[in-house]
Amino acid sequence: MNLSSSLPPADSETGISAARRVYGLLRQRIVEMSMLPGARIVEKELAEELGTSRTPVHEAVQRLADEGLIEVLPRVGTFVARIPLDSLEEAMLVRCALETAIIEKAAERATPEGIERLRAILATQAECIANDDIRGFHRTDEGFHAALAELSGYPGVWPMILQAKTQMDRYRQLTLPLAGRMADVMAEHNEVIDALVSGDPRQAVAAMRSHLDHVLPVLEITRKLRPEYFMPHLNTKPLR
């Protein structure tokens, strides 16, 4: 697992900045599924690869453990956490509430320049599909939804959504390779844009709900393909 090429250049900043850099890199790799659920994490090896001391690595690992992305098992080891099935529907509930609120405001405030920006993002998504660039597609997906938050006049809501959907993003990295999935997402994005152009907040909310409602139903497919990546349900409440 050679991560050193992705680490920003070292500088004269304090250990706090080093921990921040290591945290950002490890978090990105975990969310993008470059570091897979269940993979062992050895802080000494990471420190050597990243050209830093163990302290920033340890601090970053502890922070990620607090976020549920790393699991520290005393006398056993440290591992990339599996995706908790129980948290996905809850995360989707939070995301849907925030994103429908955003899209309602965006429908009232969208400008021609804002719509053009969204269409430019979709053009980039089309290139990602043509090149089978899954990670690039995911990043443009993030850009699309962040742009919607800006159009709404409430850009600060997007970081809240990002935090709420961390585990969901890991799962989505498994769904995008499914045949036709990226094209379906892009088509749903087009419907959201069309609803914004209409200027009807109700139509925009309906388009966003339809888009987000397609996320969880493909969970069962991916769970069966890679069951070792998921933490089983702790209750009997099924995902819808």
C-alpha cells in the first residue's frame, strides 16, 4: 500500500499540520475504497511510507476511529472498519432531508449561469463514463451536489451532508461499477436540472427525492457481491 505519492510535500509546519495531512489522505483512501474494509493498518509502516513520525499517524488514526472509519481492537490490531449496514438508512434520511431543503431553495434562486455550471459538471461526468473513471465520476457527483448547495444560497450545508454520508460514500464506490449505474445517476442529475429550469420547487424536490431513492435499493446487490466489506445488522429493521 504505497500512499507516499499522494501525500502533499512536507514542510516546516507543526505536528498538528502533519496529522491533518495524514488524516486527509487516509480518509480519502478509505472513503474511495483504496483502503478496503478489513485491511490491517500498521502505524509504523504508514509513518515510514509517508515520511513522518508515528505521532501524526497515530493522531490521524484515532480521529478516523472516532468517525467510525477505522476500528482499533486492543491486543488484536487496527483495521479499516467495515461498512455498518445499520447506519446507511439513517445517513440517507439525514441526507434526503438536507438535500431536498437545498433543492427547494435552489429552484427559487437558480440563475442561467448556475444552470450552465451544472450542465458543465454533467459534461465532465459523461467523459468519466466514457473512460470508465469511477473515482472521477464520484468526485464530479460530489461537485454537482456541492454546486446545488451554492445555488441555494446555503453552501455551508454541504459540509454537513458530507459528514452525514461518509459511510454511504464508501458503499457507493461499490455500486458505481455496476452496469449502467453511472449512466442512471447522470440521467437523474439531468432530471434535477430540468426541474430547476422549470422554477417549480415542488418539481425540484420530487426530482431530488427520486434521485436519492435509487441509492439504497442497490445495496443488497453489492452486499451479496462483497459481504466481507459490511458489518451485519444489529437489529432486524430492513433497508428499504
